[in-house]
Amino acid sequence: MPFMLDEFLPYRLNVAATLISRRFAALHQEETGLSIPEWRVMAHLANEGQVSIRDIHARVNLDKSIVSRAAARLEQAGHLRKSGHMQDRRLISLELTPKGQDLMQRLGEIADAFQARLHAELGPEAERFETMLEQLITNAARGNDTAA
Amino acid sequence: MPFMLDEFLPYRLNVAATLISRRFAALHQEETGLSIPEWRVMAHLANEGQVSIRDIHARVNLDKSIVSRAAARLEQAGHLRKSGHMQDRRLISLELTPKGQDLMQRLGEIADAFQARLHAELGPEAERFETMLEQLITNAARGNDTAA
DNA sequence: ATATTCCCGTTGCAACCGCAACCGCTCTTT
DNA sequence: AAAGAGCGGTTGCGGTTGCAACGGGAATAT
């Protein structure tokens, strides 16, 4: 049994992730033009209100620098506004502009529809799937590496 | 319900994929130094023998150019050998060198062990999980986009 | 046989990623 | 209060990605 690449879980996860992301991108890309990092920043802002870069970095699995640059692009595009934090002047408060809120409103619907579609395709066991995915993430998150 | 990013399947798939890939990389990186594309090319060669670039491209979800460059690096490192195809001189035959075979031998063991470990962490339903993952992939593969 | 079309692999290029260095600000220590 | 350590965000840089264009080779049509 020489080892089969396409039965290898990491490989399949990667393939699934890129394909699904492409599908999703195809649904909103033309309307929004957002990249994946930009989309994540927007989505996080949409239900957190005022947030700093480091918060996003900690929450959505993106490097500081990526969040920083995504935010710069989004500000440039008029989707969010940066403002200084007054207690701690190192921090920067990010906040959606009305324009950004509108966009996310629309995008949220697209995302929800897509999510529903995926669930439908997965059938009744979609919930199980999500749970196990969660399992994988948390296991990997706290370095399950050297331990045995 | 403002839309929760971390219940969004594409997002979670992406996070899971990158984390798992990181875990796997940590296990073999130091020994092999292979990047993900390189690893895929090697793995495919390991159980296909002589293959052309386009075959790999079609099988392992990588752009032509990426396969081409990965192959160049691997040849440079002495893991594979390129040779011209004689029927069709457009094609290039890639083949593992003995050194490359040794590496894949070793790497296959690491991969199998990791796979086993993941299955253990997922518990008895790992099979179900794999099946549904497959489902997602095939659904996405043949453009499930515009079809309402 | 020649021209047109198509295919394979490589390369150019612009964008992006990840990491580390950096600068300014805050907190702690003394 | 001054110095040092620590934190937050940006920027520089090497390497990678993805796409489109290219050049050589094969296949088809006339």
C-alpha cells in the first residue's frame, strides 16, 4: 500500500477548503471584490462594532500584517473607518462605515444562502460534520504536536 | 442574527485546513524541507511512476505553473529526474530518483502515522467525516454554482 | 505539404503571504 | 522620574501564488 495522496486528510481538507472558497468567491466577488482576508475583517467588524487590529488578528486566524493591510485597503475603498483609541493610543479602532454596513448586509445574505446550500448538499448529517470540524480545529489550535 | 463568521463553513474549512497543514508540516518539515506543492508532487509520483506535468496538474489540484516550479526545485534537490517523452516531445516525464524514493518511503510513514492520529482524535465517526468531505469536494469540483 | 488550431510546459508579472524588524506608546521596575 | 521591558500596528523583504502570454511541438483540415 504505497500511500494514497487523496485519502490523506490534510490534503483533502485543503482541496475542499480551496474549492469551497472559490465557489463562495464566485458568488460575491463581482459584487464586492473582497479578498478572503478583507472578507474576514468585514465579517468580524459587522458583529463586533468597534474592534482593534489585534482583536481581529486573535479572532479570525490572520497574521497582524495581513489584517493591517486588509484594513488599509478597506479604508481606501471606504468600507471602514480608522480612528485612534483614546485610552491607549497604540490601539486603533476599526469601524464599518454606512457603506461598509450596506455591503455586509448584502454579503451576509449571500453567505447565509450559501451556507444553507452547503448544508442541504451535505444532508441531515451536516451538524455532525460541523462538530467534527470544530473538533479538528480545537485539537490543532492547542498544539497537539509533540505530545506522544 | 447578524451573521457569525465562525459558524460559516467555508471559513472553518479554511482554518481547519491551514491548522492541520501546519501540524503536518511541523512533523516532517525539518527532515524533508518540502513545501505543500512539492509534497503533493512527490506523493503523486510515488505511486504513479512516470508522470507528466499535466497529469499531476489534473490530479492534485495545483496550477500548471506551480507544478512546473515545484518540479524544478525537486529536480534541483535531486529528488526527481526529468526526461523527455519520446512519442510526444511536448511532454515531460517525471520520475523519482532513488534518493526521492527513500524520502517518500520515510515521509509515507510519517503521513500514515499522522493520518492514524487524526482518525483517533476524530473517534469512530472519522469514516463518516471523510465521506462527507468527499461529498463536498465532488460537489464543488463540477461547478455547483449557477445551478440555482 | 501547408496552414490553422490545439496542447504542453515555462516564464513574466503583479499581487499576496509570512516573518521579522521597527517605531511609537504604555506599563513596570527601581 | 528614568530606564527597561512589553505591546500594537506598520513596513520591508524574500518567496510564493495565480493568471495570462509565450514558444515549441503535434494534430487536423484543406
